[in-house]
Amino acid sequence: MANPLRGEVIRLYKNLLYLGREYPQGSAYFRQRLKSAFMKNKDVTDPDKIKKLVARGDFVIKELEALYFLRKYRAMKKRYYEPDK
Amino acid sequence: MSGRVLVGVKRVIDYAVKIRVKPDNTGVVTDGVKHSMNPFCEIAVEEAVKLKEKKLIKEVVAVSCGPQQAQETIRTALAMGADRGIHVEVSGKDYETLGPLQVSKILAALAKKEDAQLIILGKQAIDDDCNQTGQMTAALLDWPQGTFASEVSLEGDKVKVVREIDGGLETIKINTPAVVTADLRLNTPRYATLPNIMKAKKKKIANMKPAELGVDLTSRLEVLKVEEPPQRQAGVKVETVDDLVSKLKEAGRI
């Protein structure tokens, strides 16, 4: 039972859950999607495959951070700067 | 040279929240509304942390003035890489009238106390849009100021600041200690991730009262009224060109 990658997966889930609180469509929407994405792979046992999936999750984290940054940047730009710049 | 940088962070209503005015027109609704760090303050924190990563400075101190919840904002700054925090506790009536002048007095007192080499602030907060705190702090300390920075580099005991001005950029070189205020394009602030927020809980936040710094918070401003911006008038659909022309004539456009 005690898979050495278990902690990794839980860490990933927690981090994603935390990021989801700011998701534009709401945290409930994000949480549901997140859970189903993890549940879909619950039977994966091959360590290499798990590592690949965790790497994919880490990539999603980077994407989300970029999304939030851009969203904020655009909002600020729209509010405070001339449109033609 | 102390190598210490003071960064001011403000807790404001989150940028994505729709602002609602209180029914009695005395202010905006803040209860139960999501708050976060002012986006321009995030840029200021990022710049200070970057300077530290380049080993140009030694310590980044995040300062926030406000009620208990301001500590969350300081915590975010610590998660982004600041070394320690100072929470200047201002609550109740004082917090309602807390403006740029009061905050700059606090920052000026802290800068002297902490022997800061540089103060980095956001150019303005997205709640009151004052754009005054940096300028006032520089004036109170009689330090040079580099406002609307889109590039900052330390050169010995001088700071080179590229400023965003109307229609272009201006490069200035000022002596330290100095006050720098961050514009939008200065950098891309990093995200305060969950593991970093957890780690930040170990960092220290000092608690202070304005009175301990010898700062008087009386405000000379009185807010008369806070109103919603005017609503956009609904448009009219016209059937034919003739209708359009007559409508435009009615409106006095042609």
C-alpha cells in the first residue's frame, strides 16, 4: 500500500487544489474537474507512468500560474493604460 | 550600507471582485469580500526579491499597515521571498481614515528605524488609486525618488531607474537611500505557491503600533460621498437608414 510516490501525488493534488481557489470559473468547478482527473488514473500502478502523470500535473501548475498572471496583467493594463500602447 | 530593502504591501479588495458601494454612500462593501495583495505591491515585492537573488541587497522586509488581516498579505510577501515582515497595526476608525500621508509617515519612521537603503512600493493601490504614498515617503525622508519604474538596477551607491512617462521612457540615476515605485511592466511577479506559503509561516512578523513609531494618524481629509460610476445608457435599435438619420438629428449629432 505504501507506495513511495503516494506523497508526491498528494502534494500535487494539494497544490492544484490550492491554485483552484482562484480559478475564473470558480473553485467548485475546478475541484470537480481536478478530482475526476485524478480518479481517472487511480488504478495506475506503474511507477514510470505515475511519474509521467505527476510531471504533467506540475506542468498544469505552471500553466495555471501563467494564466492567473496574464489575467491580472491584462486587467491592470485595461484599467490603467491607454489602449493603443 | 545596510543592504536592507523595505517593501510596502497593501491589502486591497481583489482585482477580480465587482466593487459595490454601501447603500449609505460612505464607502464600499468590504465585509465578506475577497481581499488580496495589491497587484502593484506584488511587482514591488518581486523586484526586491530579485535584487536579493542577485545578491545586490541582503534583506527584504515587507511592511503592511492595517488590521489583523493585513498579516495575510505580509505572509504572501514572505512566500514570494521576503525575509521578514512588519505589521503596523491600525484598526477601527484609524483604519477607515488611513490614507497615503499616514502610511508614508509610518514608512518614513520605519525606514529610519530599520536603516533601510531602499524603499520599494507599488506606484498605486487599486482601491483608492491615490498614487501618492511613494512620493510622500520620499518627501518626508528627504530622499530621492524614482517613480513609475519599469527597470531598476543598483550601481554602487546609486540606483538607475528607467521611468515610464507620457510617450516614452526616462532614465534617471539617483543616490541611495531612495524610494522607488513600481510600474506594471517592471517584472512578472511570481506566484505565492502553497508550499512557499507554508514555509513562510516560519518567518517572523513583528507587530507594531503607530504610536511606538511616534506617528500621529489624524487625517485631515473627510470623505463626503462615495458613488457608483454612472451606468451606461441603453442603446436604440433602428429599422431603416432614415430612422437612423432622424434619431441622430434628434440627438443633435448631425
